[in-house]
Amino acid sequence: MSTSPRVFLCLMIGVPMLALAGCGRDPEPAAPPEAVSDDVPVPEVVAPVVPEMPDMEDHSAGGEAHVHGAGEFAVAVDGDVLTVTLDAPLANFGLGEGDADTLKVSTGIGDGLVRFEGGADCQPGDRHIETRTAGDHSGLTLTLSFTCTDIEKLEGIRLNAFSEFPGFETVNAIFIGPDAQVASVLTAGNPELSTR
């Protein structure tokens, strides 16, 4: 079973667009600042201190920019076919950066990765694992397809990556279906992506 051009396009556009989901435009431009006389004290502006997150390492020198602990999750519906894609650094899957060449479809990565909420009755189909290495950093893209007998009953998709692979901390997620598009940030405490 192959991924249709519509699903592929949704996945390729949807995941990067997730980063833009919170952006918006001001409805009208801001008014220019009023003139201030010299005798009015001007408060000092101090930039906020952003705490470092030691558990989520940003690795970009010498290869692919990625953040250990983070990932991208996309779900697209095309007719009765549901396609799930998870993209993340190899470290999130408990693998070393040098393990990219040893992975095969038969490794079991992806078994039990998702659970469908509602009565959609989705059966597994194709599985595709793609690894990439740039410099000393490696990533993995896992694509799973499912055929669903009653897709209209799908209420949500639970991402089990947090329990299956403890290296996952946050996952930017997007659902693209015939009647809804939903974006969310998933965590171990909130692993379900709504489809409505």
C-alpha cells in the first residue's frame, strides 16, 4: 500500500506548518509612540531570563539540528487510510547516533506506537523506517499506515512513544482529516491527539 499524493503533501506541509500554528497577524498596525519629554523617567528594560533545560539537549554542531527529547508527529486521513508519521532524533528511541545504518523494518520500532480512540477499527498496513545522518547526528522518520473500516468514529490518537521510548519528552503533533485540522503539543501526561 502506498501513500497517496494528498496524504504525502499534507504530511510534508503539515509538520513544518505546525511551528507556525501559533503565529498570527495584528489586525491593524500599532500607533506610533507618543513623544516623551526629557523630564519623564524611562524605565529600564531587562530581558527575561530563560532557564536552561538540561534534559533536552540541542544538537546542531556538525550535523542535523535536532533536540533530544523532542519530536514531530503527524496524522493524515485520506479516505479510509490513516497515515501516522513520527520524526525524532535516534536518541529518543534509545538508540545511539551511530545506529542509523543498522535499523530495518523488522526491528519492531513502531509496534504499539499508537492507539486509536473511538470505534474506527483501524488495521495496520505498511511500515516505513527512514534514517538520516548528518555529521555526527542521526534522526529517524517512522511512517505507519492503517486501513480503517469506520474512520468517522475516530475520536483521537494516543501516542505511546512516551511509555515505549522514555527518551521522548515533548512532541509537536498535527492531525489533518477531512473535517478537521488539529495541532497540539503532546507529553507523557498528555499523550492524546484529538481528531475533532
